[in-house]
Amino acid sequence: MLMQLGLTRGLIYQAAGTVLGMVVTMVWRLLAGMDLWDQEVVFVVGGLVGGFAFMWGVGAIDDWLEWCRGKATPLVHGPPRDKPAWTRYFSTDYNHKVIGIQYSVTSLLMLMIGGSFALIFRAELAQADLQFLGMGMYNKLIGLHGWAVIAAILLGVGGMANYLVPLMIGAEDMAFPRLNAFAFWINIPGGLLLLASAFLGGFDAGWTAYPPLSTQGAVGYQFLFLAIYFVGLSSILGSLNLLVTILTMRPKGMDLFRIPIFCWAVLATSLIQLTATQAIGTAFLMGLSERALGMGFFDPEGGGNPILFQHIFWFYSHPAVYVFVLPGLGIISELLPVFSRKPLFGYRWIALSSLAIALVGFLVWGHHMFTSGYSPYLRVPFMVATLLVAVPTGVKFFSWVATMWGGRLRFPTPMLFTLGAISVFLLGGLTGPILATVASDLYLHDTYFVVGHFHATLFGGFVFPFCAAIYFWFPKITGRMYNEALGKLHFYIMTPAFWLMSIGQMTVGTMGMRRRIVDYDPTLGGGLVEARHLETTIAAFLIGLSILIMIYNLVTSAEIGVRAPANPWRSRSPEWQIPSPVPEHSYAAPLQVVGEPYDYGLEEEYVVMDESQAGHAQAH
Amino acid sequence: MRSNYRRHFLYAGILVVVFTLVIQWILDLSLPLPDIQGSAQSAAIDNLIGQHVWLIAGAGALVLVIMGYSIVAFRARPGEEDEEGDYFHGHSGLEIAWTVIPLIVVTIYGVIGVQVLAQVTAPQDNEMTVEVEGLQWSWRFAYPEHGEFQTVEMVVPVNQPLLLSMSAVDVLHSFWVVEWRVKQDLVPGITTELRVTPTEEGEFQLRCAELCGLRHAYMLADVRVVSEDEFDAWIEEQLE
Ligand code: HEM
Ligand SMILES: [Cu+2]
Ligand SMILES: [Cu+2]
């Protein structure tokens, strides 16, 4: 049975491929008259071959290989015929709903793994002095935590986009279903390489991996670079697919300003992913080849420049932070009208503000480098551009509260998380400008204040909205309701705990505590720094506990939850007009747009199914 | 339409003012800066941070109050489970206002930001150069204008504008004395500069602020700011 799963085969292929790649490299080195063993080259080739072997084993390139042989393959939709239905979730499957769930579940898994790393070093930080973690271990855990949760966020973004976008625009599937499966599965070897790097000495320069530290460190860096290469490939291919889907597969009458607002967020996100991800690929490829082949890009010893890396790295990594949050902000805009029973205020402004954030976001990377030693003349333009991002971000906030104003608000769990998201993202957004005016950043840069800032943006922009989305669409996915009491318990633990943690981080930051240190001076802040750290650690563990409550809720409710009606939230969105769980081919007939997406309070519908063409969808 | 919006606006407006003050007060407690303003740059930076705190308080209160007010005033009460909200879906005037006003606000903060930056980085006439070298995981200092010697603690005269000329031997490091507020990275291969004028005598700690490997947390050095006479005496001692 186990061998019938694509995943098992993929894992075996990856292990075999890695060994094969390593052996071939060593033999080739021997034949070329070099030393048999050069860990840099041998592990890079092994990791690379192993990654692609996984894709072969899992079956994600089967159809393409057939095409290369000149054979056409039908696009098979539906559960496998000769195996139990659940196996499709562990094998290559082309249905976007399956892929969306694969993404989301993997995301939750990665989030818990990455979160556990954080809990380990949070426990260490609860008191000053060294407790149980060594210095080296600490430095490796922070980087691993960073990249594990970033991978989790990218997976979560992919999960929401893949599941929801085709449903929301009434498409039967994504534009390129095979590419979609490939883009999901490539994350698995990527994630495994990332975690495996820990066994090769890890990477000890934090998630930013600045050289020369990163060009001098253990061989674990090579697995990090490869891992991000794979995960980045997923971003590029996935975003291409989403862009084509949104731009070409909308039904009659659904012009761009009538799509559900989440699709606008995905549009803006995909534009960033399609064009910025190459930069981190480049930065890490250069780091990889500097280490493996001795090319002198960054280390001055070899004639390189360390600041160059920072430019390329942040040219991706700043826009990337909007990849992490724009879909979540789209979820907020999507859910508020449903639970306020009122139209989304200023649809066009919200839609265009996503684009504006995405575009301006390309011009601000230098705000991470105010102290880096680049030309001082660069500081002011980057400051101005960064401050400008606050404007479209503000538009979103004002439109959200105007959406609530005058509504008839109700507060089931998804709405609670939406409100929590707004309040937390507000904290994150508002602590941005203080980091943008250079002089104040000369103090706050590389302190815990920055740690507080970005945890607030990422929790408010991703974690809270992701939870809201999970609870909201759970009945659509499973056909059952989640447990409302447990959902609320999750919310009422996580939200105050998060506020405590985030403010605590900012407090120790302004007291003068640097980030990325295993031990701190307990006399900072007049001796109060340790108490704040203890609170922060307790809060972090409470957040972890609340996530476990959610997982328990989801797992048990999928089995024993009460059956959900087709549209428990009385939403106008297309996916709620069809049965739950969504049938294999989603819509029985093509959609026709007859109204506006968020006209709560009006009688007329947003979409109707064109019954005269019923059955058309299945004809493919 | 249930709502008498004029009354709601009045209440919410009052609450925004009240909460701006409350949040400002909370933030002042939650974001404590070090008591000692140890350099000529410190006060300007602390003021700038203080001005930002007002912005955070004001904008935060605006959003939080309107949200909180809606949660209370516009919640579906028992018996209203099937009711819909008031029907309106936009207002161009409002949208333009909350685009233009933030634009003006960030422009003002941009102008202030430029001024403070110019102030804290301005070259002075009588600067004294100290050469700072960072290496895994310690610091070295040299005083080229006073002779050829290197030290592991940094001693400087009070109220003397300093030009720190910095280089890193191995990997990135960052020079940061909390009481002086400003920081600057040290980069292998190039020389970076930091200007700072210590204004408080005393013993402080230099801490590396850029992750630089195993013992980064402990990459510290003592910094002593002394009177001019003491400094001269110290130089004499070093030259022996
Ligand atoms: C109002 C908008 C924002 C402004 C003005 C702003 C500004 C800044 C600045 C200047 C920094 C550099 C701080 C430093 O290292 O000294 C920074 C760091 C950061 N910001 Fe923001 N930010 C904003 C919103 C966001 C959002 C929405 C996100 C996330 C989606 C985000 C994520 C981050 C991250 C991850 C870092 C830290 C990276 C690192 O050093 O490891 N920021 N922000
Ligand atoms: Cu940024
Ligand atoms: Cu350091």
C-alpha cells in the first residue's frame, strides 16, 4: 500500500538520487585526477539530482515524459480508480482543490516544525545567561526557524490561492494543471533539503545568510541554497499559473473589477513572485558557486563585495514580504463584507492598492541596508520610497473599517480572526515608518524592535488571516462544521498572547537588546529586560498551544462535525452556491455574472449558473 | 437606515482623541529608551522616535476606535440575525481624503527624517579619528593622530566629535553603543565611517550588532568617555 503512494516513491527516489549524484561526482572527480572528496561539490550535485529524482518518483513529470515520446496523455480528473480515494492526497493529482489542500496541510506542518524551533530558543531566552542551548546551536536554530516558517507561509499562500482562485472565478481548474502539481511537489524535496541542512552543520548566519559568514560556514549552507532554489521555482511556476488563470479563465461578464477581491490580491502577489523570485535565486546561486567553485562574488578575499549580496537578497526579500501578506489582506477584504452584511467599501481602491503596494515594494529594498555601508546618498531615496508604501496600506485599513461601519456585525470564529488580523497587522504596519526614517533606524536596526515589527506584520498579514480562511472554508472543504467553542478558544488564547509577545519584543528592542543573540545583558532597561523576556516566552508557548487546539479541532471536526449546509455564511461568492464538499468538477454549468460580488443588502445575485449549458463543464 | 451617523461620528471622534492619548501613554511605557543620552546624536534620535510614537498612537487610535466602535454599535443584536447592514459601497471623496492626508503626513515625516539625518551625520570641524577594527570576536582601536598603538578598550574625550574609521578583518560586524544610539556596519574589504560626539562621561559597552558567528553575543568592548585631561594622561600611558 505504502509503495503505491507517489510520496513514498518520491522519497525513495530522492534518497537514491542523492547517493547516485554524489557517487557520480566522486567518480568523475577521480577520473579527472582530482581529490575524490570535496564536500561542497559532492553535496551540491547530490542534493540537486536527489531533488529532481523526487519529482520523477512522485510522478509529477510523467505526462511530460510521455509527451517527449510523442504520446498524448488525457488529463485525468477524479480519485484514482484502483486505490482508496485518500491516496490521491499523497500522490500527483491534477485537481486544484486537491493541490490546494496538499499545499495547506504541508504549510501547517512546516509552520509547526518552524514554530517548534522558535519555542526551543525562546525557552533559552526566558532568562539571561546561557541555559541549555549552546551558542552554535542557537545561531543555527534562528536561521532554520526563519526559513522553515517562510517556506510555510509560501505554501500557505499557494494553498489558499490554488484552492480558491479557480472556484471564485468559476473555472474548472487552473490554466496548467500539470504545472500546478509540479509546482506543489517541488516544495517537498526543497523542504527536506532545508531540514537536512541541519545535519550538515546547519547555517549559522540567520535567514539572511549574509556573506562572508555564509561563504565560510558549514556545508549546510549548500542545502539551504538548493532548498530555496526549489521553493523559489515553485513560486515562479505557481504564480505564472495563477496569473494566466485569473487573466484568461473568467466567465462571461466577470471583468477585472468584478472578480472576488481575493483574486486581486493573488494577482498582485503573483506579479511579485513571477518577477522578484529570480533575485534570491541569483543571490543564492552566486553564494553556492562561490563556495563550490571558488568564484569570488562576495568575499573580498576573492575580490568580491559583501554588500552586493545584500542588494540582490533584499531586491527579492523585501517584495517577498508583500507576497507573504497580500493574500492574507485579500482574505480580510473577502470576509469582512460577509460578516458585516455590507458591501466592501471602495472595491476598486482596495484592488488597486494591492497593485500599488506591489509596485512601490520593488523600490524600497535599501531600507534594510541603511547601516550597511552603501553610499550615504542612497539613504534618502530609499527612505522616501518606503514611507510611500504606508499610503496604499492606509487605504486598506480605512476601507476595512468603513466596511464595518453601519453593518450588522456577527462574530463567528472566522470573523474573530479577521478582526484579530486587522489589529495585529495595524501594529506591524504602524511600526514600519519609524524604521524608515533613517536616523531612528540607526538606533533600532538589528534590535528586537525589528523582530517585533515583522512578527506583527507576518502574523497580522498571514497567520491570523490563514486561520480565518481555514475556519471559513472548512465547511466548504469537508462538508462539516468545525467546533465553534474550540475555534473561539483558539482565538482568545492566540490574540492576547500574540500582542504580549509582539509588544514584549519591541520593548526589549527599544531597551537596547540586539537581535540574534543567545544571551543578553540583564541590566538593560533598568534591569527589566529579563521579565519582559519571560513574558514573551510564555506568550510564545501559549501561541503554540492555541495552534495545537486548532489542529485538534480540524482533525476531529472533519470526522464528527455536524453536517454543514451548502452556504452557512450566506456568502454571495460563487463557491458557496454549490454543494459542500465541492464536487470533482466544481460547477455543473458555466457561471454567468449578473451582479456585484459584495452587494450585501441587495436582492440580486452575483453569479448564476447558466443551466442551458449544464453538463458543458464535464464535457472536457 | 437604522443609524444616526452624525451621533456615531461624534462619539467615535471623541473616542479617537481619548485613545490617541491613552495609546501614546501606553507606548511611552512600552518603548522605553535608555535613560542616558550619551551623545550629541542621542537627543535628536530620541525626539524623532517620540514623534513617531505620536503617529502610531494617532493612526492606531483612528483605526482601532472605528473598528471597536463598529463592533459595539453595529453588532447584530438578538433578533437581528437575518438583517443586512446599511447599503453603501464607497465614497470617492473619503477615499481621496484618506489617500492625500496620509501622503501629506508621510511627506512631513520624510522632511523631518531628512533633517534629523543631516543633523546626526553632519561632519564637524575638529574631528578626532579613531580607527576601529572588528574581528571574530573582539575589537581593536587605534588613534592615528596620537601615535602608533592599538588598544582593546576604547577611550575618548567627552564632547570631542569623533570620526570612526572602521574596517572588518573577517566577516560583517556592527559598531553600536546603546547610549550613543547610532550604529554602523563594519565590512571586510571597505572602510566605513561613523560620526558621533560623546557627551556623557562614564563607562559604556560597545556591542557588535551584526551576527558574526559563534560568539557574536559576546563580541563586546569597554568604552570609557573621560575628561580631556584624563584622556591626555591615558594617551601618555599608551605611548610609553
Ligand atoms: C508600512 C509599511 C512598512 C514599512 C514602512 C516598513 C519598514 C521596514 C523597515 C525600514 C525595515 C528595516 C528595519 C531594519 O532592519 O532596521 C523593515 C523590516 C522588515 N519588515 Fe517592514 N515595513 C512595513 C511593512 C512591512 C510588512 C507589511 C511586512 C511583511 C509583510 C514587513 C516585513 C518586514 C520584515 C520581514 C523585516 C525584517 C527583515 C530582517 O531584517 O530580517 N514590513 N520594515
Ligand atoms: Cu523591507
Ligand atoms: Cu557580531
